[in-house]
Amino acid sequence: MPIEYAQARRNMIDGQIKPNRVTDMALMTAMGEIPREAFVPAWARGVAYVDEDLKLAETRYLTEPLVFARLVDAAQVRPTDRVLDIGCATGYSTAVLARLADTVVAVEPDADFVRLAGDTLTQLGIHNAVVVAGAVTEGYPREAPFDVILINGSVGAVPRAITDQLAEGGRLVTVLAPALDRPGPGQGTLFLKVGQTASPRPLFEAGTPILPGFEPAAAFQF
């Protein structure tokens, strides 16, 4: 029996997203229409909409739908915004963001993922997003400033080199991982750029896997 992906998308929205403080209707519409199954390996398509992180490669994951939705909801993406999508992997986050923003630049270090993401976006007719190869810890300064930055996966810290790429009033969202010697859940976090400072605001707890390159450091011990 063929899998009813359209029904799975509706179940994801109604069962995972709507009941959990996500209010952006455009975001929910995009997530209800973008075929998440097109961005995962063939063996994983049947579980593409489950409420957990989905392994794509040895150290890479597709963030669970609710965590992704709550981060993007907090970023308040506007139709005129320019967005930087860091660590896009196979491009699902890029596809959703492209439905909300004016333009999206996605940075991905894995050459196979860059190719796969680009091909899938083209197949879906998404033409206001580009996927480029690059180091996730550097962002994409040549196209800065950005109104919104999403870092996929959790991070030990957000480098100043990336927050410097935010426009005034820009928003960066990610999951901050706990220090290695202070175990606990990660924290979905919104950074708001005012002047030269990007100030963090904690949003919710999340056990999101680390994005390689952003491993946390141990807390300083006296």
C-alpha cells in the first residue's frame, strides 16, 4: 500500500505543530505542502514525519519537525527577508524558508548534500534559494547582511563571525547545546541583533544533535 504522504503532513501539522505554540500560519502552510520525504534517504521516507531527529549520514540529522517549526516561528520570517540557512544538509529547511522569505542562501559543507539539495529544490520549482558549499562556522559573509539566520542542529556557541552577518534588527535562531561537563537538554534560542550586539533569549528545551563544527567546550573549572 502506498504511503499517504499528504496525510502524514496533515498529521504532523495537527498533531505536532499546532498544539505546541507555533502560530505562523505561513510557516504551517509551507510545512504542510513541502514534501519532507523528498529530503530523506529512500529507506527513511516512511518515517519522514515522525517527531524525532532523522539521521541522514553518520553525524548529520534532519531536525525534528517541532523544533524546526518553533525556531522558524520565533524568527518571524517576513516576505521581504533575506535568509541564511547554515548546515542545510539535504535542503528541507531551505525549501520551507524559501516559501516564507524573499531569498535564501544555504551553506552546506558536504558536497553530496549540496548537489542533492540543489537538485531537489529545482525539482520542486523553488527558484529563490541557492545552496553553496562552505564551512558552517563561517556563514556566508559575501552576501551579508541577512535578516534571519538559521543554524540547523545544536551548537556549543554562535561565533561572532556569524552574528556579525545579521542586519540591524536581524534574528538568529538555533539550539544552544550544554557544556560537555554540564549535561542536560539543549536550549532553543533566539538572538536579536541591536547595534553591534546579538543578545540571546532562551525559548524552549530541545535535545537536538550537534551540527559538526559547533561542538561545545567544557565549562571552566576553578
